[in-house]
Amino acid sequence: MCRLFFILACIFLTAVTEAAGLPAIGPDETDTTSGCDTAAGWQLTARDSDRTPEYSGVAVGNGSLGMLPWKEPFSIRHVIMNNVFERQGDDGLNRIIYGICPFGITMYIDGKAVSDNDISDWSQTLDMKRAEHSTTFTIAGKARVEYSFMALRNLPFALMMTCRITASDDINVEVSNKMTVPGGYRNSVSGLCSLKAESRHIDLLLTRAETQHGTHKVAASAMFFPDSHFSRSNHFSRGSISASGRPEECADMISASLKNGEAASFTLAGTICSTADFTDPSNESVRQIVYIDRLTPDKIIGSHLDMWENLWQSDIEIEGDAEAQQAVRLALYSLYSSCREGSRLSIPPMGLSSTGYGGHIFWDSELWMFPPMLMMNTGIAKSMIDYRADRLDRARAKAYAYGYTGAMFPWESDGAGEEATPVWAITGPMEHHITADVAIAAWDYYCVTRDREWFEESGWPLIRSAAEFWESRASRNDDGTWSIHGVTGADEYANNVTDNAFTNGAVKKALQCAVKAGKVCGAEVPGIWKELSEGLRIIESPDGITLEYEGYSGEQIKQADVNLLGYPLGVITDRDRLLRDLTYYESRIDPVNGPAMSFSIFCVQYARLGYAEKAMEMFRKAYRPFQRPPFGAISETASSANPYFATGAGGLLQAVLNGFGGLRITDRGIIQKKPVLPPSWTRLTIKGVGPDRKTFTVTSGKIQ
């Protein structure tokens, strides 16, 4: 057994154009250029010329950990730990934290550390099928190096690195690993652990630290698994020595002497545990390394690949448009990477690629990311809605604090379900539609899965509590209609308005769901719910345009608001009115600071109305201006550089699934109605839909 106290004492509107660094691809073209290559639609590849300051990486994640490899040799920008929060900054808000990175590789060839200046013939590939991020480069006259990173799907708290070095001369190779503790941690201690696990002797590197304010203890362990060419060097430190004589930086090392043409390889396993999940993260991180050692890294990687193979049984295949295939599969990969079945966690706007927006959970989860997951992976969808069920009591407490009944979900939810919106943002106290969004998602989950036990225990309480909130939140007008005053809607440029179109539309839909849900559970529901749903005002101008709110007069908007009443809400169904609203609001969306998902909504509606070419125009607008080189990761806005924007991924997937694919989530489950293909697409195949994993194929607008 590793005696921790003894051991530890020893020790990251532009289009896809050349100007943006991405190849321009027309509707009928196939991407054959460098920068964003495809390999049967599964691989994204960057080349030497892409190692520029504009480089934006793509993450690997397993729903619990996210890791962002970068362009320099062996570099990793950061590791994200899902749902591990601490109060940070001057405002003291709970935000997710960076994890200790167990991989800090430095390679020495003939005594010289390999740096970015030493390499050529560099390439980097994300293989989405394998969820593996690989890099290769050449050190002139010395060696060819290939390495890859994985966030293990089968082990939520583990990461894996593999590396192969092929000598082009007689060389000596040393590989050291030391861990990176992010800034803000305290009491960091690193040590080299040598233990005998039953009959087997293993050596590993172990680091533990406390978060800045002591909320959590975090521990990481890492162990080399070298082939026979390598020998384990003495554990060493290349850092300075403290006053106590203890090394400031501890590292583990392996070395090999290779002849010209010889190849050597190693695997490096890393685990990261915290008190958010374990009472004893230090020992648990070691146990998981021991587990990997006993099962062997090859078997662990095999299980990881098997689990991703199962995930990809639910996939979207587009024939005739390599660019669309690449963008859509990256969107699906990004959502799969950011959540996992059984976790009871949801997906923040940036997934697990960064700590953007503090890792909080917004309406982005229920309205944008949940619907495609409900169709493509009900296990992940269940985790996302269970996240809300687990925090219902906090939503009830917030409603009480604001003088309402029922449940009032926070605009930005931290790990406990408390409001975590910065106080300067009016959205925290006023963007209330999220409570309706949660209720609609809960009803949709039941309609797709027919999980009666879950619905009675979790779904109905969510929906009922949301309906009770809206009953207390709305006001009756003298003419018998109802209004909701003082809100921020989906268009966050308009604050403290009355009868915001999307808010009122979402409340209508949520109350309709509540009435139906009560019948399912045999519960008596207040008659006011139906009256309120039917009486809420949706304001229309004299020329037939749905107004975003009372007094709206054509101002620029941040994102789609009124248009959400056509889809996904289905509150407005009249064809002419839908077209008027689409035409009117398309030009009013902010082209610079509007987020990436608005035009996905336009795409769905134009596709359902039969306008395939216009739908395709909107589809391209939903991702092209937001892609960042070299992999095409989606950023939040056309002017920002903060990929990967998982909310935009959810919108893009809905454009394909619910627009071109014709899929609809209804009270009868998932059905297909009036699919339509863009002119350049020859076939669309949607595999593994719903609990029964059905396949839907569309060719030339016809269902097969």
C-alpha cells in the first residue's frame, strides 16, 4: 500500500474562407485540401501551415473529464473536471475549475529537449470514431514521433496517452513526465510512489492539492507502461530545491537507446479524482492506476473503443456533401464527449472544452442540446433531465425567495442548483423562460421513453412545480387575457419587457404539457393552467408580424426569439405567418455578436415548409461564420474565438434531424414527417434513433 504521507513528503462574420484559415467548399465540392481533411467523414486533420496564432484546438472528453491538446509537442492547454465547482473571482461565484493535468511530457533526444522549433512535417488529427487526438512530427535526422490522447469512455476519471518513436539515426531517448497544477491551487505536493500491489511492483507519480479556498481536494496519478526498449530511470527532478531540501518539481522518467530504424513505444495512464466524487481522492486515483495496470492498457483502450463504437450506432450520415458531414459529426461528437449516461449531469455551453460561462447550466441544455440527445442517446438525455430533478428543491427555494410558488430554475445553475449568474447580468433575476424550458424537456423525455416510473417520481414533480410557478408569475388583464411582465426573453438585448413572445410561447407549451402530464399521473390539475395557456398574449402587428414584445418596433435582436414559436414550440403553425416572421427577423439578428444557433431554427422551419434551397442557406449560416481553424470547431459568435460552442452544436443537429430529416418529438414519441434534402445531398441516413434505435433514410426527399 502506498503510504501517502511519506511519499508526498518526498517530493486553451467570418465564413469558411481562405481568409479565416479554412478551405472554401461549395455545396457540391469535396474537401481535398489541407487544413480540414476528411477520412470517410471521421477525421479532422491539421497540417504544418495550421500552426498559427489563430489555431483553435478540439477537445477529447468522456463526460466527466475534458482535455484540450494543443499544437506544441505533447502540450495540453488544460483539463476540465465536470461539475467540480468552487467560488472564484471578486464576485465569489461558483465556477468549474481546471483539474491537475497528469500529463506533462518532455522528450529528450541525445540530451536535448524537443521543442516546437525542432520539429517539421507536423500533423494533428481528431479521429471522432475513436475519440482519439493524435499528433505526428519529425525531428530532422533523429526520429519520427507519433502520440495520441484519449479521455477514456470506460473510466470516467482516467486519461490515456500513447507514443511511438521511430529512430532515423542511433539515438538516446529520455521521456519525463511531471504534472501541472493550475494556478489558484494551494498546498500542492508531488511525489513518486513505489508500491507492491500483491505480487506486482509498480511505480507512479502522484500529485495532490487543494483548490484555492479549500472547497475540494484534487489528486492525480500517472504511470508509464513502456515496451521492452525502455528502462525506468531513477526518479528525478529537474526543478529547484526548496529550503527543506524537497524537490519543487517531481517527475517520472523512462529512457531507451535506439538504433537507426528501431521503434519504441510507451503508454501513459493518468487519473484525476476529487472530493466532489470521492472522500479519499488520493488513494482512489492510485487504485484506478492499479486497475489499469492489472487489466493492461491495451484492454482498457479496447473497452474505450468499444464504448465509442456503441455510441456511434446512433449517427448521422450525409452523402454528397463532405463539408456538412464533417461539421455535423463534429457537433455530435462534441455532445457525446460532454455528457454520459448515469452521470445525472448536464452540458454547459462550452461542453468540456473550457471553463467558459463558469461551466454553468443554462437553457442551452434543455432547448438546444437535449432534443438531439433525446433522439440519438436517451441515456445521455436522462442524465441531462435528472440534473434538473436533483435540483428541484433549490428551484423551489428560489421561487420562494422571489415571492412566487412552485419552482423557479436559475438562469445559470451551479453544481448545487443555485443561481450563479453574475450580478451585473440582468438575465439572472429576469430571464425566467428557463423554467418552462425544463418542463417541456421533462414531458418530451416521457413521450419518447414512456418511462412511467421515472415520470411519476421525477418528471411530474418538475412539470407540476413549473406550472405552479407560472400560475403565480402571470397577471390577468382587464380584457381577460394574461400577461407576463418584467422579463428578459431569448433576445437578451431586450430587458424588462412585457409579453415577450418566446417566454409566453414557452409558458403556453409548458402549461399544455402540465395538463397532459396530470392526466398521465391521474392527478387533478387546476383549471387555471388551461385558462392561462390559452389566454397568454402573443402580440401581432397590423401587417401580420409577430412582435417580439409589447412595444417592439424593429430593433436589432441578439438571437432568434419570435421564430422559436414556429419551431420548436409549435405555437405558431400558420404557413403565411411563419414565412412573414422568418423573413422579418432574419435581417434583424446581430451578425457580429449573435450566437451560433439562431439560423438552425430558420433552417428547420424552411425545410418543413418545403423550401430546401432556403433551408440549406440557413444551414450554412448556422455554422460557417462560426468555424475556427484548423478543425472547424464552432465558436459562440462570428466575432469570438471560444470554441467549442456546444449550444451551437445542438442547433446544428436539430437543423438536420428535425429539418432535413423530418423527425419530430411528439406526444406519440418520435415520428418522421415531410423530410426534404438540400439539392447537393444525395442521401441522409439517421441511425439509432430513440430507445428502439430506429434508422431513417431519405433520398431525394423521399423516405426509404
